[in-house]
Amino acid sequence: MALSCIPKSVLSSSVCTENPAGLSNYLFAVPVEDVNITVDDTKNQYSISAKAANAALQGYRIDFKSQTGQYTSEDNGTGKAWSATATGRVELGEDDMAWTSRVLHNSDKYLYFIATGKKITTGSGAEATTQTEFLVIGNENGEAEWAVAADSGTTRQDDHGQTFTVTCGYQLYPMTKFVGTIEQKDAA
């Protein structure tokens, strides 16, 4: 029997740290062609690294308004994995968002990493390293779709901006994660 076919007990006492709702306030769009991606069958995570030897994982950073980010997933049926969706609202940098959205909207070859706000520390003492936890939208083929809706608001104090929605119809877990570091990559 494969490891992924052995269930684990899910105990509420196994985690004693805070677990707030919502997401952080940024995401990274990483081109699939730049990464090696494998499934970690021991936990709900991808193992992702840059294809270039000794290179850092890099992505285009998109900051969104605090407390507008949300992640949801839906079951596709027995043996058919999950569909995942993430949303957020960009209120500042709208012109750059419009330009970037056109590029992302016309390609399904990106992985999207949405920061949860949680930091994961491994090791201890001088060997300790702290990395960021991300929810991942997409898979080894990309297959994530980017869409944006814009709203100017009607009065000067209204909420306004561009709301992005990124979806993937095939995720291995209801919450697929990546723990690591991603550097900001800027377009030429």
C-alpha cells in the first residue's frame, strides 16, 4: 500500500499554536518552467526547487489589501482530487496589476503561492531556519487560471481596485502547501 493511502488520526491536541483565519497580504506567481516540482506523499506539500543549480526560487510578487485574501477548495468526487480557488483585492498599484493580469490571464503555466502568514522553524540553535508557509494553486503542469474584475467604487471613500481570482481544477489535497523562501523576480 502506498504511503498516501494510509490515513492518519487527526487530533485537535496535536497542534497547540494559534491558527487564525484568512491569508497574509501577498502572493507570488512562479513560472512552471522555472521549477522542479514533486509531491511529498508524507504530508500535504509539494517539494519545489528552482531548476537552475544553486538558484533561489523566484516569482513575481503581488501585494493585495490586508484581510481580502481567501482560499477555498471543493471536492471533485471520489478519486478526482480537489479544485482550489484563491482571491484577493489589489487597491494600490492598479496600473501594474492591470498589465500583470493581462500576462497571467493569457497563460496557465504558473504556480501561485499565497502566503498564509505562518512561519515554520526547523532545527534548533544555530542550525534553526525559519521559512514561510504558502498555499499553492496549480500543479506540476501549471493549470491555474487567473482572472481579474475591476471596480472603481462610486464615492471617494469606497473600496475599489481589482479583485483577482486564481483557480486550479486539480489539486492533490484540499490544502496543498509549500514551505520555503521565494525571492521577488522582476520583469525586464
